[in-house]
Amino acid sequence: MSTDAIVILKDDHKEIKKLFKDFRSAGPNATKTKGDIVAKIIEALTVHTYIENEGMYPAVREAVPEVEDDILESYEEHHVADLLVMELMTMKPDHERFDAKTTVLIENVEHHIEEEESEWFPEVRKALGRKELQELGEQLLELKAKAPRSPAQPSALKKTVDAIIK
């Protein structure tokens, strides 16, 4: 497994996009299956946004000031995703707006992934050397090991509160 920070985040993106594909292909009446998939999406996004917010973004913001606006936008995109995730957690999969809310979450996250991968990951790779990206990746893996798995856990809730207060 690579410890390159960008590779780690892109691997997460692939996993998350696969879950999105699974949701979309589940079919209109696959309520239980969709509920199970959304539970996996919520866990994957909770872990991923945690390691980005706590590890990647602060490090990149300091080391690559040219992408600060992108980082600030990413924090806000995470905040929107966090709100949708919290709402989905309280909904039953047979709720009339469950699929619609999940679709909005998916569209928001796909946009976010596209911006990260096409706009600022290349700038970060140019600005940071291989060694720095590997060290940062090691930090991300440590964060991932202790990351919240549910948005209701205190460390995940702190992230949501920070988005409002900071």
C-alpha cells in the first residue's frame, strides 16, 4: 500500500464512487439494499472527510498557499456533505425523500472529488516532494485508524461544529 497522501485519498475516492455506482444501480424498489449502501457511504465519507479536514487540508494550506481558496471551498463542501449525512442517518430508506437526498449527496461529493483530483491535487503534487507526500500519507493512515466511523461520534460532530464556528 502506498503512503503517498494523494494516492491514499484517490483510493478512498474510488471506493466512495463505487458505493455511489452501487446505489444508482440498485433499482427503484431495492429499499433495504439502498439503506445498506447508504450506511456504507456514510461511514466512508465520515472517515474520509475526517482525515482530509484533520490532516491533508491543514498541511496543504500551510505548504501550498496557492490552493488556500480551494481548501476553504473544500471545507464548505464537506460541511454540506456532513449535513446531508446527518439527515440521512435519521431517515428510513423507505422515506419518500431518501433517494433524492442521497442523490444530492452523491452529486455534491462527485463535484468535490472532481475538483480535488483535477484542480488542486496536481498543484499539491508539484509543490510537495515525494518524501513530504509520503510523510503526510503516513499521518493520514494514522488518522484513518482512529477516525470516527459515524457522524454522530464526538470527533465527527466537532468537525461539523468547527465548520460553523471557525
